[in-house]
Amino acid sequence: AIALDQNADFAYFNRGNAKFELKDYKGARLDYNKTILLNKEYAEAFCGRGKAKYHLGDKDGACKDLKKSRRLNFEEAGEVIKKLCK
């Protein structure tokens, strides 16, 4: 999908999710960055990037992204914040 449309935010998001599952947190963060660049209201991408940042050792950046995700009304972010942002 990315080869056909480099502005397909959902494709970068889905690829980021796949990289996250493979524990490629740097790659996932890059794809979530691209998703957010294309769509600044993509709440799930902020949550995914927050989780990737956490695994990369950036707890402050992670919590900032997770809180942004929650402000954009992604409810799952609230649960992740409880676990990671103490």
C-alpha cells in the first residue's frame, strides 16, 4: 500500500504495528512518526509511538505521546498510561 500511496497514513501505522510486534521498536517509531506527520490527529499512532519510545528507554517521551493519544480520545491509552507512566 505504501508503494502505491506514500500518503497512506493507515499503511504506515499498520507497518509500525507489525514492526512493534517483531520488537523492532526503532522501526516502529519511525513508521508511527510518518503516520503522525501525515495525520496529526491519529490517536492510535501516538499510543503506538509512546509504547515504542518506552521500550527504547524514553519514558518521558512515551508518557507525553500516550497522554496526547488520550486527549485525542483513544481510550486504550489511559490503560497504558496507568501501566507505564507511574
